[in-house]
Amino acid sequence: MFVRNCWYVIAWDHEVPADALFTRTVLGEAILLYRTADGTITALRDRCCHRLAPLSKGRKEGDCVRCGYHGLLFDATGRCIEIPGAETVPAKARVQRYPVTVKNKWVFVWMGDPARADLALLPDNFSCDSPEWDYVPGYMHYETPQPLICDNLLDFSHLSYVHEKTLGGSTAIAQARAEIEAVPRGIRVTRKVHDVPPPPYYRAVRELAGNLDRWFIYDFVLPGTLLMHSGGRPIADAEGDMRRAVRLHSCQTVTPETETATHYFFQQSRRVEEGDHAIAEALYQSLLVAFEEDRAMITAQSRAIEADPAAPMMLLAMDAAVVRFRKLVAETVAAERVAATPSPIQPARDARSIA
Amino acid sequence: MFVRNCWYVIAWDHEVPADALFTRTVLGEAILLYRTADGTITALRDRCCHRLAPLSKGRKEGDCVRCGYHGLLFDATGRCIEIPGAETVPAKARVQRYPVTVKNKWVFVWMGDPARADLALLPDNFSCDSPEWDYVPGYMHYETPQPLICDNLLDFSHLSYVHEKTLGGSTAIAQARAEIEAVPRGIRVTRKVHDVPPPPYYRAVRELAGNLDRWFIYDFVLPGTLLMHSGGRPIADAEGDMRRAVRLHSCQTVTPETETATHYFFQQSRRVEEGDHAIAEALYQSLLVAFEEDRAMITAQSRAIEADPAAPMMLLAMDAAVVRFRKLVAETVAAERVAATPSPIQPARDARSIA
Amino acid sequence: MFVRNCWYVIAWDHEVPADALFTRTVLGEAILLYRTADGTITALRDRCCHRLAPLSKGRKEGDCVRCGYHGLLFDATGRCIEIPGAETVPAKARVQRYPVTVKNKWVFVWMGDPARADLALLPDNFSCDSPEWDYVPGYMHYETPQPLICDNLLDFSHLSYVHEKTLGGSTAIAQARAEIEAVPRGIRVTRKVHDVPPPPYYRAVRELAGNLDRWFIYDFVLPGTLLMHSGGRPIADAEGDMRRAVRLHSCQTVTPETETATHYFFQQSRRVEEGDHAIAEALYQSLLVAFEEDRAMITAQSRAIEADPAAPMMLLAMDAAVVRFRKLVAETVAAERVAATPSPIQPARDARSIA
């Protein structure tokens, strides 16, 4: 059960080619992306309305896409405008179009009622496209349900154990208490850790001699997006003094491919004034190692759950953010269902109607 | 749901060795084929009646087959004639025998009531064994349901798109209107295309300078067999003048392995008087490329359907033959069910009884 | 449906390392094994009670195991003794502990009610740890249900066919009549075969010129353990004269990994006074070949059953031991269920409660 009235990241902007078709599945629906002549991305259901062949097996013709099976031609709104051998095209011959937008290099699709697609609901992934921040874009595929990855991102106590030799470096992270507060469509988690050794991956950014005070401050918002300021500062330095600090900003989001598989888009940005792009490359390589650590653990956890789906988790104090976010998702899904229930007098609009 | 009172092609004649066991699954039933001393093929359920081990894991002993697990010996009628360590063999110790026949190099098994097996229902696959026709026999395996492949063969408009660079070569094929008429247990489809460039694969047969008139005339009969005359003639030549024409005959049939996988047997024959066997080899190689194009498209379509089995197809004018054949299958399956329903007075015979 | 109040072999003693974690699944439950400082093996559910990650992805710390996800620390009884960041540990924070014991190099876990774990129910696998017997320990994994492997071991008539060129060597084995008698929690099968050629694998033990009298005398006990004396003696020699005989003892046991996969632990021992360890190595290599023959046949049988689960087996005289053992399993499972049914007055204890 996933929230539908939501923007989901379907791709990095650079993944969608200038003159070819791109397909990726979101919430179990294969979605075709391509660019019209002005570079704008269109998002259509990747399934011909005729015999259900994927349109991505066809070809782009100008601003249209032609099905590679029997040649139906669809325009960028999803309307069929040509059926080979037929003189007219039925009005119902069309494929679903999804609201789509690009913000700061992330391509978002709206998976719910198109009439409710609202750009104000986009997350503030500013560091993905800022002259002040520098990064290498990342993508991973998980063969696990998306909520398990949200859980992981909502509880950084795992840094001390999963990432002991990469992002963590101290059990003090797990021992620190995280502050949680509400933000629109999500929560803010603040975790500060005092007087700890620099984590191994900071070496990619700069040499650090002594212990640090570290901070992780992030919003985690629907449908599963983390927006985080983090960093570390020599303990001798004053709180506002960033001259010897490591300062990072990270944007990460997890998009369900299906009920059991997930797309993971991520970046960890460094300040441009602190060195050249090689630092961003080194950070990215460290992050890949760490995110493989996560994927190995979450995949093992997921297999254990599959083997015995009724096994209960035992939620602890450290799970406060997990519990709050799961509750938010459940309430949002429930509210969408209520809204989608037809009233006895006025029939509800078809939730699958075309944009 | 498949028609059962029907001959299904299980193998090419040359696939069944002279003195060894051969197994292939049809309609979900593993079937053992082997030849008795006179070369006749016998077809038995490939499953020992004792503990269900495949007989094909055993060995041929004269005209019998011995189970490789505990040594039960079955004769060519499926009767058990020896149980090691037992003095007598129970009469019920036998495996199902299927009516089997060979016609023009195709080995057919009858999957329904043996009492109704009727050689008159075999298709006229004459070019598979004719001094006038020459071909290379083909086989492919599909991981898709059989009806999707029937759909493909019933609508040649796909030649313009799936086979643009192989069998097609012109969008005029899709634009041409196919004539459909009834034949016993199937339909006849006639498609004529005027003044089009020769399709790329005709080069295997002969050099053709200008445009052609092309024709495709085929019967498509239960359970999924295509028998087709096709060809192309320079537009300047009179309709009966075949001197510069390409003339082909093709026999193709799709046999369900299970509900979700299919055997595809095919050949495309050329006239022997028009050149040597190298032409048939070249045609076969072209056909393999084209049939891979089909398999890639149909497999993609099948995966899209699996992901959302309730999605409706939107049938168009081009689907007239598809619709008529699907209706014929549905009616035939329904009629078999009615016939199999026991009357209140006289119990029906066991549909699975042994031949 | 498996018997639960039973010792199942989970590993060979040498498989559990001195200072690391070992995991294997039994009856669908992943079980963590490790050794405490004194070498004793502890067996815990390999699943953290917190978010269900496998503890085997964590690490051993002294006599404890720390979860690699969020750092919970469990002692060798399964009790959680540390939750990072929490001052207290809830009493219910623990993982299931299984009774575990080692006897003659086999590590056994008790999968039922811990209060009923009874060392007297361990099988007499004496040759696994005896100065008089020498062997190489074996392990195979089957992708088939465990009962099909029990069936195989309960009916040695298959030696004549599956193992014609390895363990068998004569159809007389299948023709011999097996005597069956009851033993505690199982049956005893005695099969004697007169005046047959030595089986090919006896060559590993000694050169034998003429025919032999062979014997196979084994107990087959719950949950699926074979304990067998077997051998062969030149027909000219008197029954008690072992000077030119081959004498073997074998311990084999099949442990369900899940409903559809199985662990197979085995050894075939030779008398130490009859030669050096190279003989045991040669016997082991022969056995591997033969057990691959079994696995191929049982896997093929299992696939045939999966394709048509309702197909009935036709039990014959040779299946007497199969039928008796299957009946014993069914009765034992049924009796466990009756015992587990809560009475209307006194609620039954939780079958999944912690040891």
C-alpha cells in the first residue's frame, strides 16, 4: 500500500536521453519517459492500449512514440493519432499520461489523481543543482520492499554497526538521542554526537587530526525522501566556526518499483569552495561502499521477513522516527482511500482516468 | 484452457532418435516418445505409475521402457509387464498411452479422448515432405502463453513494424486489408500488398530489381497451426507469371508446453526448381532473425500482462482474425466441457482413461 | 508437516567454527550456531527480535552475539543484554534458544517443546566417532522435500537401477525380499542378497574375485536417520568368517531445510584394521557419485510431482517400509497436534516460547 498523491523520483535528469525512449517501473506501473523537441520530458504508461506491448520497444518519431508491435502512434499527451490501416482513431485509444516535472536534476512523476498534482509538494533537493554544492549522482536497485529502506534511513543508530568502518566510526552515534519534530508531510530528525573520532569516509574530504563533534539534521518526507545537512567539526572549534569542519548535504529518495523492489536515488554533496571535484568523486566511492553495506543488511532482513511474514518486530526507543513515519504513511494511505470511495449520490471520478 | 481433442505437434520426426528415449511436455503433461523395432513412435506419459519418476530417466529395452528408479518395465502400450521382486503385476499398473502419428515429418500426439482421435483432423503440412519444396526445420521455445503467439500469427500487420528490416520492408502490409473466411476448424486469411519494395529477406532467394506485388494466403487452424502460401512478383508481371516471382510455403505450429510456455515448430519452404539447398539455409537464417524479433516483442508483451493481468486489450479492426480465432477456441473448449459432463443416467467415461 | 519433538542434525561438528558464527535453516527456521569459550555450541534463532535482521550478519563478542544492524547484544541463552542508547533492556527482548547437543560429531537441535528435549532420543550414530571406524564426512543439499529422500532410503530395490554401476551391480538386490520389524521410533529393514557379483564401489575397499553374499541391515528412525551395517562376503566363506569380507557401517540423516529443500548428512565407514585412510577417501568418492545418482532421480521425481501434485503414487509390495515409515510420521505429527491443543480449562503453553 503506497501513497499515490505524491511526486516520486523516477530518474535522474541525465538518464533520460535527448532522442530515445527510457522506461522505468514505479508502483508496479511501467512508465515511458522521453523528451519532446524542446527538451521537455513526457511520461506515458509504457503499455500500448491495443495489445499491451511496451511502447519502449517501439521508437520515438518526433514528439510522438510509435508502438513497435502494430505501429500505433501516440502523441506526447498519450493520445493515439494513427492506427495503421484504419481511417479513424477511436477517442478512447490513448495511454495514461502522468504529470511529470524536473526539479534540481530529479525527474518526478505524480502517481495519483492528476488534478491534484501540486508542484508545491516537491521536496527541497536544492543541493542537486546548486553552484555551492558538488556531487556525483548515485542510483542503486534493491530487491526489497521500500518501507524497509525508509526504516533504515529513519534510524541512524545503524551507522555505528552497519557502517562501523565507513560512515560511522563510533558507537556514540547509536548512543546519541535523536530529536524528532514534525514538518509538513514528514519529520525532522536531529542527532548530535560529541567528541568522536572522524568517520573513515571523512578522509575523502580533508585530513582531520583529533576528535569531532558531528551532526545529522534531516527531513524525511513522503514518499521516502531524505534531505540532510551533516558534518563534523574539531571539538576545539566554536559551534559557528566551519573553517576546519566537514560540511555535507545529502538528498536521497527511495521509489517503490513494485511491492518488493525499490529504486534508490542518492547524492552526498560537498561545498565547492573546499576543493576540487575529485573530492566529490572520492565521497561517492565511499558512499557506494557504505550503501552496499546497507543493501546487504536490508536484503538479509527482507529475506528473513519473507520466510516468516507474521513474525513481529519489537520496536524500541530508537525506533521513534520509524514509528512516526510509518504512522504518517498509513494515515495518508487511509485518507486517500476514504477520498476515493464513491459517494452514494455523486460517482467518484475514475482514479485511473487519463491526465 | 486448451482444446484437448486435437492433434498437437510434439516434435519433428528427426528429433526422436532410433534407439533412445525422448521427452517433451505438452499441455503440462510430460510425454515420452520412443521408437519400437519397426521405427513406429510410441507416446507414453513420462511418469512411472509407481512413484512418479520420469520414465525418460530410465532406459529403452527392446520395445519397452524400464523405469530407472525401481525397475518397473512397461511395454509400448503403457502396460507394466515386470515389477522387480514381484511375481505378479497388477492390471492397473500402467501409464497413459497417447495416440501418436507422423505426417510429413511432424510428430503429432492426441491430447483428448483417445476414442476420438481422428487422422482426418491432421493439418495439411504438405511442404514439410514434398519433392517440390525444400526447407530447414526450425524449433524455438517461448516463455509465454501460446495464445499470444497465435495472436501474432493471425495479424500480419506486425510485419511492417516488428519485421521492418527482415520479413516486412513496407508499412503497406499493415495498411492492407486482410480478407477472412471460415475453413474447417479455423480461418483463412488473405492479404495482398501492391507495389512495395522487396522485403530484405527475399534477397536470400533471388535478386529483385523493382517493386513487387506480395501475397500472404494462409489457413490458421486449431490448435494453432499456420499453413501459408506467400510470395512476391515484379509489378510488371502478369498475375499467373511466376518466372521472376518468389514463391514460398510455410508450415508453423505452436504447441502449449504449459499455461505459460510454448513450443514453436516452423519451416519456410522454397521451390526446389529455383536453386540449390543453400537458398533454404539462407531463408532459415533470415527467419531465425525475424522470429527472434517476434519472441522479444511477445515476451515483452507477456511480461506487461503478467504485471497487471486485469488490464484490458483494446481490439481494433486489424484484430478481426484474432477475435474470430479466439472465439473459435473458446467455443471448442466450452463444447468439450459440455461433452465431458456426466449425464445423470449414464456416467461419462473417464477422460483420462488409458488408450 | 514435520515432527517437531525430535533431534534434527543441523551440522557436522567440524562445520561450526571455534570463533565465528554459523547459520543453517531447519524446518524453515534460520538457526545461528556458535561456540562459547569452553567450546560448547549454542543455538539461537538467527533473527534479531528488534527488526528481524539475521544475527549471523553480526559478530561474535565473547560468548555473546551482537546484531550487525543496530547493535543489540544477546548472550548465549538468547537474552538481550544491551540495547545501544537504551538504559534498560525489556525482559521480552530475547531470541529463541534451541536445545542443542553434539553426539558422535553430529550437532543436533531440538525443534519442539524444549521441556521435552530428551537425550535418550538421540540416534546411535556410533561409527561417526569410534576408534574402530574410519570415514570422510559428507553433506549434500537437495532442492526436494525431505520425505522423498526418506522414501529412497527406505527401499533399497533402487540400488539395482539407480546405482547399477556404483552401489548396486545386480538386479538381485531388487528381487530380494526385505524383512521389516519395528524398533523404537522407527523400523528395522533387513535385506540379504545371495551369490551376486561385487558391486563396483567395493573395489575401493579390496579386490574380490568371485561372487558374494551381501547384507544390508539398517534402522530408519525419526525424523529421517539411517543407521546401517552392510557388507559382502565371498560365497564360499562361512557366515561368521569376516576375513575376506567387506564390512561397512553408515550413518545418514536428512533434515528438512524448508518444506521443499533438504540437508543430507552422511558417512559410510570402513573398519580401521582393514587398511589405511585412503580407502575411506575412495569410498567417499564412490559414495558421492552414487548420491548424485540419487539426487538426480529424486529431483526429477520431485519436479514431476510439482507439475501435478494430485497425481497418486501406486504403492507396491516393495514399498512396505515406505508405507510404514510414512504412517509413523503421520501418527507422530498427529499426536503432537493433539498434545498442543489447548484444553478449555488450562491454556496450553506457547509452543514458540523461549527455552
